[in-house]
Amino acid sequence: MHVLVLGAGQLARMMSLAGAPLNIHISAFDVVSGQIIHPLTQEVQGHGLENAIQQADVITAEFEHIPHDILHQCEQSGKLLPGAQAIKTGGDRRVEKALLDQAGVKNAKYFVINTRDDFDSAIRHVGIPMVLKSALGGYDGKGQWRLKSTADADKIWPEMQQCIEASDNQAIVAEEFVPFDREVSLVGARGKNGEWAVYPLSENIHTDGVLSLSTSIDAQALQQQAKTMFEAVANTLNYVGVLALEFFDVQGQLLVNEIAPRVHNSGHWTQQGADTCQFENHLRAVCGLPLGSTKLIRPTCMVNILGEDTLPSEILATEGCHIHWYGKEKRSGRKMGHINVSADYYAELERIICSLADVLSADAFPAVHQFASQHK
Ligand code: AMP
């Protein structure tokens, strides 16, 4: 099988690694350069999307912000999975919110803002404090504002207006501020025949809006709620592939924050922690193969490596630690790789993460140090 991935970053790279044992070969379309590249070697394999579409058995995507003309070109070939509508839903908060309502899934109260009058209506409808998010193009907490008092509305409006006017079809989605206890996410896969399976929930810690730690958790009541919501969203979208749902946990009640129509950073722990990793299961789903077991085999925590291109050698020498580099050029704050830390028991996993604080710097890995200070 030959799968063409729209996007040529680390997710395409990890799909390539997971697909090789199944004889599934991956080419990646770099949306910026228009080149077709090998996601591991970065070798240019050709130019022009049309040719690549013809050669592929299946087309999929590693991110949701793909120009719509490209999505439609791929959809017309009949090979794109998940479909263009599902991918577009993840890239537009207005469509995403409408989908969550349609699927009957709990999410934060919201209001779409196009004008200053809408902003006033949003304040009345949603209430204060509120979170304001650009409808298109926002990720990792970018393109967001917080409004804590009505008096500040005039102060932040010029920036919001600039954002709305900067690109076609842009708007701001105002959302009630959710006083959550923690953030969790559910990654799962749905096959062409409608069969679906989910992994255990992940608990996610963000640092400056970017995911820093993601750990498999054993939380049966939450897992059941999350599963029900996953089924509703995946079925409503007639989804094929891996889909991630991000939630706020508010005193044991889950509210969906957003969805990601793709393999997800909070599912990277499945490479060491689950029977079949999310990358393999995505490929199985889109290629029409049976899904692999999503069972937890070892409690696992993923530590994102942000803006660093080297690690102390002690990491490789630590039992249960696996490093996954993405082969990228170093840039401040950039996702450069991740470390998966696994253990037989959760208590042992905690002990190992605490021990990592002795070898990883607090500047580069603040979340590991915070974890260690809370658990020592
Ligand atoms: P997002 O890009 O929607 O994932 O938002 C980035 C981060 O902002 C989330 O991981 C939360 O920590 C926080 N956040 C987003 N929406 C809300 C909300 N409605 N209430 C409280 N915090 C939020």
C-alpha cells in the first residue's frame, strides 16, 4: 500500500515508521513547498500533487490547516480519508462547535464574533471571564485572548478586529471560561466498516499553551464518558482514521474543548504504552485493515522536547525511557522530539519521571521539574 500524507512533519514521519512493518509506504506532501518528500530522509520524490495523488492508494492528512483547494483536489480522487469535511471541521472552531452541538456532546458555551456589536452580544451571552479564540488557524494556544472585565473589552477589540480582517472568512469564537481541574484527551480510531476503538485517556500538562507532558491514566468513570462522546463525534462525521478529543475535566464531568482529526501529540505515549500505537492504527483504519488492539500494556508518560536538539546520555541509560527525535533543525520552542517513559506500575512511572528532573534542565523541561516537586 502507498499512502500519501498531506503535511510533512513529525506525524508523517512517525506514520512512516509505523507503516514499514506492514509494507505501507508513506510519501509526504509539503504544503508549503509543494514538493513530495520521503518523511524520514526528506529526500524529494517528485513535484506536483496531481501525480502523487494518482500514485497513492490512500490519501490522509497530518494536520487540519490545509488549503481547501488542496483538500478538494484530493477528495475528488475518492482516496482521501478522513474526508475533507472532517478535516475542515478540525480547522475551523465555528464548524467544530456546530458539530459538537449536532453530536449532542457537552462543550463550553460560545458565541461567534464578526463585529464589535457581536462582541457585546458575546459578553451578554457567554459572560465574563471569557476566552476568545480565532476561528481559523489557531493552535497551541495561539490567536487567543482572555477577557476578565467588561472594561477591558475596548482595549482588546482593536487586536481582535485586526485578526478578523487579516484573512478571509476569519472570525473569533468567544467561549465561557471553564474552571477545569485538569485537561485530558481521548485518542481513538474508527475503521471504514464503522468498527472503533479508543485508547485509555491521557492526562495533559501544558506549559505556555504547548503540551509538555501527557500520561496514560486509569480513570474508569471518565473513560466511559469520553468513549460515549468519541462514538458520537466519530459517527456524526462518519470518520475514518485516528481522531483525538481534548476535554476539560470539571469535577468529574467532561466538556469537549476541541477535536483533532488526526494522530495527536497526546497519543504519542501509545508507541511504548499500547499494544498498537496510534500511527499504526491510523494507517490500518485508512487502508481498510482491521484495527489493532488499543490496550494499555505499560503505563506511559510522554515528555515533549521543546527547542532542544540534544539530551543527556543518562536518558537512554534509564530503564523504560525511549527517545523519538523528529530530525528537525533546532528553533526556540519548536517540537523537536519526545521521550516516552514506561513502567510496570504507575508508582514506578512516577518515580522514574521524578528521577528525570535530576538530569534534565529546569529551563528546558519545567513540567518535569514541577512534576518532581509535586511528587517527591
Ligand atoms: P486551545 O487552543 O483551545 O486548546 O486552548 C489552549 C489552552 O487554553 C487550553 O489547553 C486550556 O488550557 C486553555 N483554554 C482554552 N479554552 C478555555 C476555556 N474555555 N476555559 C479555560 N481555559 C481554556
